[in-house]
Amino acid sequence: MADPNPQPRVAVVCGGPAAEREVSLASGREVANALRTTFEDVTVHEPDLHLAEELLRGSIDVVFPALHGPLGEDGSIQGLLEVAGVPYVGSDVAGSACAMDKVIAKRLFRDAGLPLAREVVVERADAGDPVARVRDLLPGRVAVKPATQGSAVGVAFAETDEELGTALDAAFGFDETVLVEEFVVGAEITVGILEDPDPAPFPVIDIRTPGDSWYDFEHRYTVGLSEHVIPAPLPPEVYEAVQSLAVQAHTTLGCRDLSRVDFVVEPGGRTVLLEVNTLPGMTPTSLYPDGAQAAGISFEQLVAGLVKRALSRGRPVHAAESART
């Protein structure tokens, strides 16, 4: 007799070819271990053709993507899962793609009236001197960011024209499009969002790093190189505004299930929205699990709840429609 309440077969997908591979593998291990406290059948997969075969064979019931950067957060793996008709944790194709592309995200944020830093978008194929183009609008120190990378990969700060040129060259090693923003001085702030069922903010986190360093790749993933102050010591009205802005940013991009929204808050209280991460890190040094813990949600409860939410949606709509025709 068949089991009337079969356990779902859960696949955690991590790794991949992106620059954040090792971080993704660490996130995947943490997620898989936590899920095994709730679910009996949890496997770990790379985002490759072997995964596609398993999906099409019907041996996976739900996927928890623990991927960072291109392929994992840009809508690619989400498209594969939509085609395969397998429910998954996190934003759909459109939400993922919009959040991953910093240029598109800023256009949507600006249309929604969210507070942003001034920027110049530079394409590798643009004619003329990119440094001169940036300097026409942004004198002084700037932040240079590849348009579609995460975890601060390829991000650099530049003060002089020579530094700006070097930073642009380095960023073009990661992307054909580069975002250059005015440098905003202030507290590095982040807010996790969890939908249950509506998007709600976790306590605000103030990210502190030693001396004049910043929350770069090394400080994100090296134990002891950053301090997460929860709740962030902000004036009450600023604290509440940051949480509200985080929810607005999440919904503006059409994100789903979870996200982490990053800001800079200047000493005078001006808040600048930086970006939304649709698949935030789940490593032992990651911010999103810390925010959940501060909200009274254990890591095991967090990841199990996300899987159950994905399962409750059933098969992706387009796949279900295709199966009926």
C-alpha cells in the first residue's frame, strides 16, 4: 500500500561556474543539513545537465536553489525549473532577472520613487572615453560595479581618474555593462524579507567592518571580519523607514519568498537603496540567517518553511498548463 503522506524529495542546488561558486557550495551544505532535520530525502546537486535529467525523470519534487551570481540568481535555473514543472524556493524568472541586473533594478526603483545614488551606466562597446563620460556627471569618489554580479564581486572604489580607469577595466572583466555610482558615506545596513504569506521585514542589521574597510567579498565570508549589530542603532523613524523601503524594493522587483535588501544610511539619516539579493547567502557568516534568528526563526525553521511554501504553490503554472494540453 502506498504511503498516504509521502515525504517530498528535496534537491538543494549549489555550486555552478560563477565567481561565487565556493560561497554557493557553503550555502548549499548549510541548507541541506538544516533541511535534513525536517525532510528524509534531501540531495545536493550542481546546476548541470545531470540535474536536468533528474528533474525530467521526475525524481525531484521541490528545489531549493542555493546559488549566487549568474546562472543561479539571473533567472536561468528558474527557467529550467519552470520548464521541468518543478516547484522551487525563491523568485521566479522575471523577479530574479530584474534583481540581478543592477541597471534594470535601478530603473524600476526610480520609477517607484525609491531613494537611490546618482549613477552613470557604461557599456564596453560605448564610443569615446568612459572616464570622461563618468566625470561629466560624477566628480569625486565613485563606486564601480559590474551590472550582473553578486557578493561585491568586481566592485571597486575610485577617487582619481587613473583609479577609475583601472576599476572600469577590472569590472569589464566580469560584465559588458558597468554601473558607476556616487560614493555614499554612511552605515552599511541590510534588511531580510520573508513572505509568510505577505512580505515582512526582519530586524535591521548594521554591518560593521574593521577600520576603513567595507563589506567586500572577504569580509562577507571570513569569520571574524565583520560584526552584525542587531537591531541596528538607528533613530526609530529611520529604522522603520528602512524596513518599509526594504519591503517596497522587494515588491517593486516582483520578488518572491525571500530577499535581502542593502542600504547605506548617511549620518544625517538620508537612506540610499543599493540592491536586492534574491538568494541571499546561507553560510555561517551570512546576514540573512542572522536576521531570521533575530526575528525568532531558527535556521531549520526558516529553510523548511521556504520549502513548504514552494510545495504549496504546486507545479509552475506554465508547466501545469502544458501538461493539460
